[in-house]
Amino acid sequence: MPRKITRLSATKISTFEQCPKYFDFQYVKRVDRTFTPVEWEVGSIVHDIIARLFKQIKGRQRGIIPRLGNPDWYQPLLVEAVAGLKQQIDDKTIRVVRPDEELSSYEGQMNSALTTFTATVLPLLENHKIIGVEADLGRFHLAGVQMDGRLDLITQSGGNLYVHDWKTGGRRDEDERQAKIYYFASKDKYRQPATTFSLYYLAESGDIILSHTYDQEQRAELESEISGIVDRMSALDEYHAQPSVLCHWCPYGPQCEEGTAHMGDYPAPSRKDQIDLGLGT
Ligand code: SF4
């Protein structure tokens, strides 16, 4: 019998929509993962390297983001991270799921994301004052449920508040819901008159930034959407399996009968199959 829903996050909701049984493994039963897909780790590494930069600036530069003189600032951190990633792949705690991929491809993705971040995003943040790095959402409730999440970077410039979120995967429909949750959480937590929430798609080129502001009507719509999700979650007698191509990336696949059967029938796609998996953080 599912438990009463008291805490949610954008990630938890996406997991539930992908497969309720996956949600059950991860957030209800809290089963140990069999492995972590390499795509998740790629996202974590990029986020971690960027967070380290801003934490250092916050500690040493009075929190004012300077013009960075060294465009390769991240290279030593990336080299260290790739060595750790290789070890974890060898140890089989991290898995390269696609049959035609090797570590070098993911190393290239991380390098490209950090190059894009350095060339395109950092100059826009010059002279912003850092308010927070990897900050929580505070006591933010929607439909009576505590919403959790992590704000990658919060800055202030010209009396306005800017909240920044790095994306290392492709654009997904649910990004809009996350943007609304994070925007209204930031409004409540920091109480600044003008707040902007921006998503940065670091794996893309060209126009990689999507900025949002929302009004009270959209807050009411979000509250109603979350209420509906909570009702759907609470009404289920059991968290049923919803097999799909994403089973190959599910850390509980080897422990899941339905997922194992599906993966037997449909092998993991290669990159050339161009299936949009919506992976990444
Ligand atoms: S393996 Fe597939 S069906 Fe099983 S829990 Fe994971 S996503 Fe759901």
C-alpha cells in the first residue's frame, strides 16, 4: 500500500511518470541501486565542477564573479573526475548502457559542456554577486507537500535575483514544471521583487538559455498540477511497472521482473538510433 505523500521534487515526479515501480524502488523502499548509468554521473561531474568554481569565488572574491582569465580552468578537475569515472566503470558501479559507446565519448561530452559554460554562460554572470551555490528550496510547499530540490546557483545583479540551472541532457517537457517549482521556491525563499529563473542547456550550441518569470495565475496552475499528481500517487494500490526503453538505464532493472523481460525483448539502443531518452540532469 503506497504511503501518504509528504515530500516531492521535480525529479521524483519525473521518476514516477517514467515508471511507478522505479519510484517505489528509489523513494519508497529505498532499495540499493545495482548500478548508476554513466549519463547520470556525467551530469553530476559537470555540476560538481561548476559548483566548485562558484564556491571558491564566493569564499575568495567577496562573492563577486570576476572575468576568468583562464578558459581551461576546469581541465585539472575534469582529468581527476574522468580517472574516478574510469575506476567506477571498471568496478561496475557505473555502467555504460549504450552498446556502441566508450568512456572517451562521455569525456568529450563533459569537456564540451564545460567549454560551452565557460565561453557562453560565465561572461553573462560577470559582476553578479553570488547569493548561494547548490542551495535547497527552503520550506516550500505546494498542495500541502514539501517540495525538495537544489538551486545550482543564485546571483544578484542590479537589485534583481537570478536563479540558474545547468542541464547536461536534452530539453524535456518536464523542464517547464521544474522551472516553475524552482522559480516560486526562490521567490518565497529570497523575497526579491524581481526574480528570473534560467535553464542552460550546456550540451547544445546556439541559443542555449531559456529564461522564465511566472505570475500568480501560473502559481495556482502549478499548485493544481501538483495536487493532481499527489492524488494519482496516493490513489494507487501498488506502484506498477511501466517498462520502456528507459529500463536499460534503470538502476533497479536487474531486480525487476517486468523490466528484465522487456530488456530481453528490446536490446539497449545505440546512439545512432537517435531515441530521445531525456537523460541527464
Ligand atoms: S526496470 Fe523498467 S519496469 Fe522495472 S522498475 Fe525500472 S523502469 Fe520500471
